[in-house]
Amino acid sequence: MKLIQIEDIQGNKIEFDMESGTVCGVEKTITEIEIPATIQGVQVKKIAKELFKQCLNLKYIGLPYSVTSIGEKAFLQCEALDQIYINPTNNHFQSSEKVLFSKTGKTLILFPNKRSQIYTTPDGVTTIADRAFSYCTDLIRLEISPTISSIGENVFVGCSSLEQIIVNPTNEYFQSSYGVLFSKDGQIIIAYPNKAGEKYKIPDGIVCLGESAFTGCKDLREVDIPESLTTIGEGAFAGCRSLEMINVSPHNQYFKSIDGVLFTKDCKKILVYPNAKGTKYTVPETVEEIANRAFYKCYDLTKVVIPNSVTKIGYKAFGECDSLRDVDMPDSIIDMGQEVF
């Protein structure tokens, strides 16, 4: 890397890698920024991963014709963002009505938080990219057009005001019921809006919860799982700060609830510990495995006691448990996943 620092026309400091053509640093206090096409004779090609993340005062971003790549989470949690402008001669991206799309217009990449409270995806758009609407705290209602055929992961995480996701009835891939987003066959819950209700009874016939079905639903307090459910995506309840109880139908053959905590039916694997269940928890002695992300983002958890029966702890099982200070870890663990804590 060969890093230099320059100022744009507004006087914002920009950190730039001359070797890769990557903008890799900006001041978090910026309110507007216009990225130039060249910096000291080197073409600007890339926007780094998480470049503008948590630039809370940023309202406007202008990107030049030369940009070919935008890194993951580049615009995450830009709460004040109202507009993204792409130079019309850019061959990889375009902006339309302040929203960021692929050049073909088929992929919706980013919707700015302050763009509007109600939005309908344009006809012709087929894909909503990962995190396209994430942390759009002002968004209340999203209407999905007939042409949408693919919806990425964590698309609605942090949409704290979202009440409804409405799907055009002619869409062949998705449907909605009472504002909740489902697969067309009605067997998969894809996204539950944060403001859809504090309690939710998953309808009979649902067989799968998508990986981000309830992710970040901070107002959700209680969920009832029906007999029909067979699969729960990893992290489906991550970041549900108010979640106290996950109840399971006694007729379900795959899952079981003990005091609101979710297990496999044989109670050998703990799957989900609700964040608001309590600050201290003793894992039952029937448990042999703690699943990937089982306690993920349980922000209030302070202490966990793990019995000698447990031999495996999954990936990020206790990830982002910011208050966790006391873990009784037995010698029986023989398989420890990555980033457990």
C-alpha cells in the first residue's frame, strides 16, 4: 500500500491508496463528499469496505465515472444519508432518484435512509442486494414490485420503524401476509418487520425461518413456533434485544423450548438464547453442543455456566455479548469454533 491524504473540493480529508486506486479513509464527521475521478494522476477505482460506516452526519455522496467496485458495508448506518449520486458515464453503477443501482438497473444496491418513508421498488429491478435497506430507520413501508426475484441477506436489519413489506400479488417469487415477507409457496419466512408486532405466532405450514428472518427486530418479545417448522436459519433471532420467550408447539418433531430457550428436540443442542431472558444462564446438563450464534448479540448477558456434558461450541456462539464477563468453561470442550467470543 502507498497511502496519501488529500482534500476534496469541500475540504474533506480523504485517505487514498495509490497502488490499488482505493479510497480507504474519510473523516466520520463529514456531511457531504464528492469523490474525484483521479487523485494525483491515479484513477479512483475502489471504495473500501466500511468506508462511510457510521458517518452519522453524511447527507450526500457523489461517486465518479471511474469507480468499479464498492466494498461490503461501505454505507452502513449512514443515518442522515439522503442521496447517492453516480456520474452518468460510470459503466458499473447508476443512481436513480437518489438510490444506488447496478448499471443495468436490475440490482438495487443501496437505499438512503432519508430518501423517503415509503418506497416501491421500480419495475425491472430483479435483485435487492445484501443490506440494501439495512438501518433505514425512517422507512415505514416497502412495496416489492412484480419483477423482484432475489432478496439478499440482512436486507431489513435495523429498520426500526418498518411496519409493512407488501408484495405485488403478481410476483412469482414472494408473497406477503399482514406485512410479513414470505416465499411464494408460503413455506419460508424471509423477513419480519420490526413494527409488525411484539408477539408473533408463526403460521402453521411454515417449514423454514430464513437466516435473517427476525434479525434486529428489537421490539419483538415473544415468538410461537408451530408443529410444521423444520429449519431455522443461523442468526434468525440475532439482535432481538427485547426477545424473552421462544415457544414451541409440543407436537414439533425438531425443536423444543425450555423456559423460553430454544433447543433441538432431544435437548442435546442449544440453538437460541433470547436476549431479554436474563443476565445469567446455566446451560442444562443434557446439552452436548452450543450452536453457531446461539447467544449471538445477547447484549445483556453477564454470566454463563457451561456443564461438563458440552463438548462443542459453535462459531460466534457468544459473539458480541458485550456485557459477558464470567464464563464457567469445562475441560470437556474438544471442538471450539472460530470467534466464539
